[in-house]
Amino acid sequence: MHHLLDPNDDHDLAYLASIYTREPYWKDTHKDPEKVKMYASNIDALYHYNGIDCCVERELFDILSEKLVEIGLMEAT
């Protein structure tokens, strides 16, 4: 969706979240040994990380689809 809005811009999830949402940066959470200690296991940390990714993608869907509708490009998706 973001490729249609701005083909020459960066499209990775962390970048899009920083531009379009108020989500704090989370992409290194599962790599930081101190933050991983908050969870019962590494798999719990990965599940948490993945859950944030999924929620941010869903949040971005609403925002980007609205922008595509506004400029008449929703049919292109």
C-alpha cells in the first residue's frame, strides 16, 4: 500500500510505524538480553515481538487504506 503512496520512500515496518503511528520503537526488543529477561522464555519474548508486529501492520492498514481511498488509488490494491 505504501508503495502506491510513495514508491521511492522506505517501506520497512519500523519506518512506517515511526511515520504513521505513535508506537514506540520495538524492533530490537527480542534481541536485548535485558529486555528478554522480562519474559519466562525466549519464545515468549518472540511471541510478544511478533504480536506487536501484527498489531502495527493492522494499524497501518487502516491508515494507508484511508489515504489510498482519498487519492483514488484503492482500486489498484
